[in-house]
Amino acid sequence: MQRAAVIIGVNKTGNLPTLQAAVASAHAVEEWAQAQAVGTVITLTDEAGPVTIQQIKSAIKAIVDKGTVEQLVVYFSGHGVNIRYGEYWLLSDAPNDTQAAVNVEGSVVLARQAGIPHVVFLSDACRTAAEGIQAQFVTGSEIFPNIAAGGQEKPVDLFFATTLGAPALEIKDPGTAANRFKALYTDALVDGLSGRAAECVENVQEAGTSVGLVRPWPLRDYLEVEVPRRLTAAAISVSVFQTPDARITSSPRTWLARIAQPGAVVAHPAPIPVAPPPPPPAVPPEAAFLHRRVAAVRNTTSAPSAQLAVDMVSDEARERAAPFGRAHFESRCGFKVRGAQFVEAFHPSKLVVLDGPDSVRVDIQQPASVVLRFDTGKGVILPAIPEFVTGLTVNSGELVDVVYEPSDTSWRWAEYQSRLTQLRELRGRVAAAARFGVFRLEGDDALQVARQMQLAKGLDPTMALYAAYAYDSLQRSDRIREMQNYLRDDLELGLFDIALLAGTLDGQRAGTVEKVFPAVPMLSQGWALLVAHRISLPPTLESLPRFLQPSLWTLFAPQAVDLLRSALQTQEIH
């Protein structure tokens, strides 16, 4: 198998604290790749000068253009940030240069179409929320070439040093703790890939010769246990969420490393003696549904802090599941809000009116985009769907939840009522997990759970949104297209995010595709995918990304609300 690796290490990024281990970690991975006899190894570090996005693009393009590489590993060590629930690797000139960063999610989209049978991203970077206006304006760039989709998508695996979550769930002092954290992660990663961890190695016979293979799933399992163990031994205080993350879509038979003499494989060194952790407390069912790392409090010796993290997500899940406000409008359609107040609602038809500070009455017969402004001046654009009441939840200035429930005067209500408790609990757990960046469907039940969410689409279209992103992480675009077709037939609309992930909007201008609402992504994570899907914004709305607020659901600053209102009025968007 022909293999290649692009290895990136950036110690110094803009005015952020200088890291001590990023370049050293890159060279450690470089040594591993050379020991593996990887055919093409390109290492880019800032030892002799800035690392630029163009250097990375050129390196990857050269590998893609060969047309013979069967596996490409892209490794990064340096500063990373979470912007609107998307992953960005910061390069030397960030954040002054808004594009001097790797848009990881956008790059994944293009990597699937690059023609390389297996691409692996390895990220040893923090995933804390971007702090300050300057960092939040980072847009990044995709590092894979834009090759027109024509064949079947190829699997892309991702390994991250930590889970993606809200700032409160991350290391508090990235300028100090991150350096040690990053080195520990790469050390464990290289040990696993090199065969120094026996649990990662599968011995197989090839032509009568014994060979050891390191496959993605065992490597992930090893890292989830080993990194917290090393963090504990190094006396670094982290929460339960500070465990490695991975999204694996490749075949179980895929391998990342070959060990020539598996008989020589030894387990990793014994840990520094520490007091044994207390038995893990019981995990409430609300948390058990979430990504298993949330519930796996055994991965840390700090059981109280681990349980606190689990309780926090569990409490949020119950809050999201609790009903609130009115169950119908005389117009059979409307919006309601908790945690904020409405001060404006706009649609050109003038059939949308405030009905109190927490309600908006909508008297329409077809789906339509509505601009809503809160008492903070911030606002949203969301579809109004006939026969549905849309509930919005604002918490500490963030739009944390949007839910569509059938009006209790709708013909859909009887079926919804029969499944009311189940659907609300499911939606609450999903919404909480998504907000804390730990929602993931994995293992044997992944498609079954996603299917359960998908089947709720006619009763709560937001479940279809969450299911679409879950299917996208599993690279099941067929299921996404299936949901899209159902919603078009049942509700006579397409939701922007689902159309985005299905590829329906590729090469289109947002806000102009018939029966797709609203004109922009509903969940914030969708914004990172627009460029990769070649989706443009109307000229008067090109500045919208600059006004996005930190929020799970897309939330705009006051200036953007004015722009959206104007674009809707002039029918530049529908």
C-alpha cells in the first residue's frame, strides 16, 4: 500500500502563548512515519519560518495529484480553537490573517472526494472556544483540493486530543497546561502507532509471516484510557471531558501501522503509582445516551469532578426536555421563547405579528422564513412551518435549543401525543449532548439510534437536523437524502442544513433554492461547510459570518438581523 503523510507543527501563533512541544511532537510523528517506510513524508514546522496555509495546500495537492496514494495521514500539533462548534488549526499568522488556519470540517468534506481511499486526520490541539472578537473572526481555509464529486466518498478518520465542548469544560489555562497535555497525547499516540502498546496490536498471518497491525478502533480505545492515565500520573487537573475523541468511518479491517516483529511488542511502561480511583458512580439514563466518554467517569481519578460534569449534561438534558409555553396559536403556527423576549418579528407578508413578549403568531399556509429579534438586539432567521409551534430556548445569551412540535390543534397531534414523553426525552438528550460537543453515534447501535431520530422527523423536524449531522459523521449521505425527500413530501420544505449535507445546495447561492428554508444554516456548525460545498451568500449578506455569535444554533448580532430583514424584504432571499 502506498502511503503518505503531511505533518505540521506550529509552536508560535500570533500573540498566543508559545508552545514548547508542538514542533517536537511533529518530529516524533515524522520519525514514526519514516520507521513505517511511508513513501512520502512532508513535514512543515515553524522552526525556520512561518507555516502557511498555501504550504499545506501545495503539499496535499501534490500527493492527491499522484493518483497512487492509498492512505494519507495529516497530523497537526499547535494551537486549535472551537469556533461555532467547528474545529480550526491555527497557523503562524493567525488570527491577524483570518485564513491562516485549517478549517478541519470543511477539509474533511473535500477529503472524502479527493480520491484517496483512506485519509486520517490526527490533531494534537486544544479545542477551546475562541476568545475575543479577533479569534472569532477566523474563517480558515480548506486544505484539500476541490475535486468535483463523481465517485463514491472515501472514508475519512479523525483523531483528536480532546472532545469538543464549551469553554467551561476545557483546560482553564491553555498557555501552560496545554503544552504538557499536547506532548502527552502525541507520546501516547506514537506509542500506540509504533506497537509499544500491546492492546493496539493485532497479530495476523500474511503469506506465512506473522505481522502486527494497528487498526483505528483499537487505537481509539487505547488512547481513551491511556491519555487520562498519563494526565493523572503527570498531576494535570482535567475534567472528564479531557479525553481523546475520534470519528472513525473506515472499515474495521483498515490498518494504520504495520509492526514487523509483533513478538517484540511490549506494553507501555507502568504508570506512576497513584491512589486507585473510587468506584464510578451510577450514570443517570439521561447521560448514558450521550457519547460514551461522558458517562465513562472511570477514565479519571477525580470522581467528584467527573460526576459533576455528567450531572451538568444530565441536568441540561432534562431542562431541554421540559415543555414550556403555549401549545397552539389560533393561526395554527407560531414561535415561543424562554430565557429571552421577542421585540420584533418580520416577514414581508405582514402575516407575522408579536403576540406578547414570548410569542409570535404566524398566519401562513406555506413554509416561510421569519426574522426574529430578541430583547438583546440579537436575532435569528428560522422557518415557520404550518401546523407547528416552534420553541426557542435562550440560555446566557446563547440559542441553545430550537424545537418544532405539532400544534395541539393539528392532525399530527394525536400521533405526537402518543410518543410525547419518548420524543421529548430523546430530543433533550441529543440537544444537551450537541451543546457540550459530545454528541456522537458510534458502535453497533449508531445507525439504529440515528434511525430512531430520523423517524421523528415528521413530528419534530429538528430531530431530522441532528440526525443529518450524525449521519454525516458516519458518511451516510444516502440516509440524509432519504430524510430530505421525506420532508419535502410531508412538510413541503427542505431544511437548509439537511440540503447542505445531502449535497443539494452544492454550487448554489444560499436563500435562492426553491423550498429550502431558511437562507442559512440553522445549526452553527453548518457554517464551516459552506465553502467546501461551494455555497455562496447573496452579495448583501456576504458579511453575515462576521456577525455570528457563539451559539449552538445560529444566532446573529444586531447588524446582521437588519441585513436579513432587508434581504427578506427585497426578496433577495426567501
